Amino acid sequence: MEAVNRSDIEKQINQKAREIEQIITKYLPKEEGYQKTVIEAMHYSVLAGGKRLRPMLMQETYRMCGGRGSVVEPFMAAMEMIHTYSLVHDDLPAMDNDEYRRGRKTTHIVYGEGMAVLAGDALLNYAFETAMKAFDSCKVDDIPLTERYMAVAQALSVLAKKAGIYGMIGGQTADIEAENSEAVNEEQLLFIHKHKTAALIEASMMVGAILAGASEETVKQMEKCAGNIGIAFQIQDDILDITGDTQTLGKAVGSDEKNHKQTYVTLRGMEQAAKEVEALSKEAVSILKNCTGDSTFLENLTEYLIDRNK
Amino acid sequence: MEAVNRSDIEKQINQKAREIEQIITKYLPKEEGYQKTVIEAMHYSVLAGGKRLRPMLMQETYRMCGGRGSVVEPFMAAMEMIHTYSLVHDDLPAMDNDEYRRGRKTTHIVYGEGMAVLAGDALLNYAFETAMKAFDSCKVDDIPLTERYMAVAQALSVLAKKAGIYGMIGGQTADIEAENSEAVNEEQLLFIHKHKTAALIEASMMVGAILAGASEETVKQMEKCAGNIGIAFQIQDDILDITGDTQTLGKAVGSDEKNHKQTYVTLRGMEQAAKEVEALSKEAVSILKNCTGDSTFLENLTEYLIDRNK
């Protein structure tokens, strides 16, 4: 692999993010009817910007595994809707009570708390409605293809599991409880990272592979790779909370210390944390290199995400 | 049809409700792991009692349409989880702010607001995880059956649509907005009833028919029948709010007038409302009578639900 300039990668990522945003927008419901307000709140929260990392990983894994066609698109939109609903509910006064996200007012500040609860519910529900649209592409010339039905059904199940109590919601539950407890041990912390942060990344890469018709073994490898990326990303976040500067990060640093929040860094020390990030990242890249398809972009993306200063 | 005693019907309904409760309980996740608290909150809210009307309508429609076997069971559990999550979120301080439901403390009073938001999310997500388990029964002796995959996929899509912005959530949105507005017209009110109350009842009967392999025409008839039941049930609720007595109903009457809430009765008058309930109910029963299978219980259930004094 040729060494690629970091700013070149960034340009590629931003270009892809814009393309993905068009796909997501296409799948959002029209802002009309008596339910117009909740749909406006859905648009407001989904179109708040961001790197579109999860759908990007899904699309690129799909391509790497030989996937062609548009069956992955409704799943990409669904993934971003699930990620967004989790932020809308996380920001609520009953949860993190955040008034701003990415420099914009959060959904409940603009639309009110009741409507924000509903908009989050609507996004989660509409994510499944959207992903189920992939069933429409399971017929060719009106002949139903059992294999495709099975692949879409499997992808749906993975999406649902990784978003739920055995995935992201499980991690959020453990996180809320950790905040209310005196001490957090390493096992708990890894559970939180693996579920709250890594689960949707795992689902993204697994769904991409499944829809491309990859083998069970490849799907497993993608789960492992994505798990490493997710945990490394999270530990790097904790490191930057100590070593980063506010201007580069665009957010306050030292918040973990201020909130007496236990992190991998406070538990194991900075040196060990940095080593762990490197090991996880290396393993992720090595899994990608072992794949049959062209993994160049996914490798670059992985390194870009983990080896960052913001 | 023989005339059946109202208390005999009630006994039958209660017996069936207990059987359905066992099915639902079987599909609830185990209360263990770091996510134990959110799962406890899920159990607490789902197992709060109730007539289990929606899964009952689903199971009976499935039977009437010739359905055998257990493919309907995960969908019955999923339906009750969706109904329950909507109550948990409705009861939140940001929504209706209710501290009691059926004589028990509401979920956010027991588990806190943050955990109640999460428990609602978890129930909605787990509903889809649960319904997707029906895909497991799409293979016979390991041979995948395309027709069954298609039926389960269609049932999932109906469930998702009727629960979302074009169903229940759409109705909740319109309801919140109606509460904040001076005047509500009849079109708006019918939209609210049809979506907030009737949509999940429609989904219940449609899913039952689809999973039994009923024709498209029968599925449409079930949607119409269920829509009538849902709207008649709601208008009857508004009538009882005026004519009922607190002791029989087990809740305060006159609350609509006190809250200056527009209802079908305030818009069209008591006589017209009563006529409407009777017409809707008659049409529902007549649709059931036209079905090929044995519709006796469903007819009795319909009349029981609508012709009530509590």
C-alpha cells in the first residue's frame, strides 16, 4: 500500500460523506401531513452533519466483499437513523442534558422535550421500515430469490441485535449505572466501550459483508475488525480528553477528570492506553489486508480514525 | 351465532389473556448481565397486566384464517412490546406526566426518567428483534421456503409501518399538536383516532392474516375491520368519559371536559357519536361474518370491546 497523505484521505472521506448524505436524504420521509412536525424534527437531527462514519464503513465493506447494486443503501440510511436517534435521546434533560451538539441546538431545545422523545422513537422505528425496503430488491423479474431474502433477513437481525440491549442500549445502560457508582472496573469499562461505541460499527461492517454475500467466516472477521476499531476509537477519545487542546478538538478537554469519570486511561495509565490503541488498530488493519477484495480505503479510514488529534 | 352471556365472554377473554401472557413472558430477555436494570424495567412495564387485546386479535385472526403452528407467537410478543413502549414514553414527564398506570407506579417513577427512556427504546428495538425470530421457522428440514420468508417479511413491514410515523407515532404527533391548539376539526380528530388508537389494532389483525397465508383481499378486509374496531373503541371511550361513573370505570370521568379536550362527542353530539359506534361495530362484525373461517370468538370480542360500560 502506498503511503497516502492524511489530508488526501480527509478529502476522500469528506467527498464520500457528501455522497452518503444524498443517499440518506433520499430515504427520509417527506415533511407533510398531520405528522409533519415529528418528520421535521427527524430531518433536523439526521441532517446535523457528521462524518457518516457508520454508513461509510458499511458501504466500503460491501464493496470490498464484492457487493454491487443498491441493496445496501436502505441499510446505510437505517444505520444513520439509529445512530441519530441515540444522540437525540442521549441529549434529553433526563439523560446527558445537552443543549448543543456540533454547534447547533439539540432537538429537544428546538422542538420541545415531548417531540424529541417522539422524534427519537420515530427514527428508530423508521430505521427498520427503511432497512426492510431492501426486501423489495429480493425479486428479479418478479421471481423471488430465497438467498437474497435470507441475506436481508440476516442483515436485519444483526442490525436489530447490535442496536438493542445486547448492543448499544446495553452499553448505555451500563454507562448510566457506572456514572452513578463509586468505582468502575476494567471489565465494566470494556463492556461499555464494546457495546455503547463498538456495537453499531460492528453492525455496519457485518451488514455490508452479509449483503454482499460474504462467507460466515468473513462476517465474523468483519465483526472482530469493527470491534477493534470501535474500542480503539473510544480509548483514543479518552486520551485526547487529557492530551488534546480545546481549539483543535472543538470541545472542552479535561471533562472526564472534572466529572470524576473513570476511563481506560485513569485505570491503566496513558502509556498502556496508547499501546492498546496501537495494537487494536494494527490488528484491524491486518484483518482488512487478509480480505480478498480491495481494502485500501478501509485501511486508510481505520488509521485516519484512530491516529488522530481531534 | 348463539347469543352468548357477557360474563362468559369475559371469562374466555381472561383465560386467553393468561395464555398470551405466558407466550409474551417466554420472549422477554433474561434479567442478567450489565444491562440487567433496563431488562428489569422492560419486564416491569410489559408485565403490568392488561387485556392483551392486540396479541389476542392477532392470534384469533391467524386462527380464523387457517393459521397453525407458532410462527405468530414472536409477532404477538412483539406487538405487546410496541404497545408497552408507547405507554412508557407517553407516561414520561415530558409527555403526559403520569405517575400511576393501572394502580401501579409508572416505569419512570420506579426506575428514573433516563432508564425509562432507555427501557422504551429497548422495548421498541427488542420488538423487532423478537418478530424477526419468525424467520427461524422459514426453513423446514433445513430447506428454506421462499413463500414463508415473503410472508414474514410482509408481516414485519406492516408491523413497522403501523407503529411508525404513518401509524401510531403519526397519531401521537397530531395529538400533541391538537392539545396545544385552540380548535380541532373532525378530520384531525379522525386522523388521531385512526393512527394513535386504530393503527396497532389494524397491524394485529393484518399480521395474523398475512402469517396464516391469507389472500391480499382478506388482509385488506382485516385492516378495515380492525380500523372500525379501533375508532369505535375510541369514540366509546369519549362517550364513557361523559356518561360513565367513576366507580365502574376505575378512573375519573369528565376529564375531557375539564381539560377542554375536543372529542367526537363534543364535535358531533352524543346521539351522533352513539350511532357512529353502532355503525362501525356492525360493519366490523359483518366483515368477520363474511370470512371463511370460524369467526365466532372475534365477533364476540368485537361486541364486548365496543358495547361496554367501562
